[in-house]
Amino acid sequence: MFKNENTKSGLMPATRFNFNIIGNFNKFVLVSIFMLIATIVLSFTQGVGIDIRFTGGSIITYSYTGEIDLDDIKNIAQENTGINVSVMESIDRNGNTNFILTASGTQNFTNEQYAELTRAFSEKYPDNNLERLNADSVEASEGREFFIKCIVALAFTFVVLVLFIGLRFRKIGGWSAGVMAIAGLLNDVVMVYLAFVIFRFPLDVNFIAVVLTILGYSLNDTIVVFDRLRENQDKFGSKISLPDRANLSINQTLNRTVNTSITTVTSMIVVCIVAFVFQVNSILSFAVPMVFGMIMGLYTSNFIVVSLWVRWRGRKTAK
């Protein structure tokens, strides 16, 4: 809880929350450092899969009925093609059971190998009504190009955000606010990546979608706090110190940002439950990182970004 002489004298208005967020910055930043270390360690020890849209490769989807041993399917595929593959079971929107065969890297299946796989699977499981639904190949160069475009889009977004925040909040040192906001957004990107590593989801288009969505929510929370900071500076001026104004602004907006995040997180948890029950992995790999990212985005925008900005402004004023 933060209490000071300004509060006792009545200069500080009453708020629902009264947390000393700026004063406990060192504790909050330790959490981010711990998460960053966990990200690095898990990336090397546990690894993370990368979708063929980034690495290039081939993907084949088969529908079937009854029971099939996925390990057996993997062995048959590797014996007939000489290519290392991964197999994953999925259920489509109509409730049909499929398995997806993926070969990443430069080892794309040829048309002859597509036909050979279908023949081998049908001979092994003649009573399971195997049917090839689709087969796609992606060149490694196309995957690299797609990945570069995603990075360029994120970089362009960051530049625009710095310009926007710098101009909108120029009365309170908007450029430094923009830089600190970007630092917080980069932390959110790392946290989303950590969620994909922890839950062993492959990095695919869902990763880009989650990152962009989280950036929107997190940036909105950050702008709300800076907007209140600007209002409080006009209202109190030098009567209240910068750390106290920052604490006041965060506490005044915390109820709104928490309620917004709880509403979104609750709805995404429901989506996670439904996707888990029906084994819809494509939705699960979006909803689970969204829940994780929303929580961390709320934490970053309220407990890290503004504290960084206050320290930056404090050092600049001291100089």
C-alpha cells in the first residue's frame, strides 16, 4: 500500500486501490526477469516446434473410421518415403476423426510418394475407410518469406506506436513513454512465446495472431494509464511528485483494466474448455496462449511500463 504526506494532507484523492506499484518496481521486475530466464531455459531444454509455413515442408490429412495406431502410421510413412514425419490426430468441425502427417524442412513429398502412402495405409487398415483429404507442400523459401513479412509487420507496428504515443502524450514526455510502451510490448511477445513453449504448441499463424491481439490489449491498458497521468499532471502539477502521480494514475485505472481483462480471460477459458473437450487443436493453440498473454499483458502494462517510464523521467530530471 502506498501512503505519503500528500495522501495525509488530502492532496491525493481517494481511490479504490492504493498499491505502491512504483515503490515496489524492483520486486515486479524480478518476476519478468525470472520469466525471461525460464523462456531461455525451456527453449533449449524442451524445444519448440515450428509450423511448415515457416520452415517449409509437406502436410497430408487423412480421414478414417474406427481405431488406428498413430505410431504405426508414422513407421509406415517413414519406411515408404525415407522421410522423418510427425503424426497428429484431430477432429474436424463435422466430428470426423483425421490424422495429419507432417514433414518439415526441405524433404517434401513427391506425387509418387503421396500415392504410395495412401496405398500403404489402405493395405494396413483396409476396414478403416482411409481417405486422403488434402496434401500441401510449402517451399522453405516461401516459409522464410512469410516469416520475414510477419517480422516487418511487427516492426512497422512498433514504429507507428512510438510516433502515436510520442505525439499524443508530448506534454508528459511522450517519446520516452512510447519507448517504454514498446519495451513492455516486447516483454508481452516473449511471454506469448513462453506459453507456446510450455504447452508444446508449434509456432504457426496462431502465434502471430495471438501476439497482435495481445499487443492491442496491452497497449490499450498502457495508453489508459498514460492518459490519466496527463490529466493528473494538469490537475496537480508539481504539488504531487511524479512517482505519486504515477501510483495515483495506475490505481485510478486499475479497476477498469482488471475488469476488462477478467471479461476477456473468462471467455477465452470457456473457449479453451470447449476446444479441449472436442480436441480442436487449432483453436486450443490460440485460446490457451491468449489467456496466458492477457494476464501477462495486464501485469506488464500496469506494473512494469509506467514504473520504467517514471525511472527514466527521474534520471532525466536529475541530470
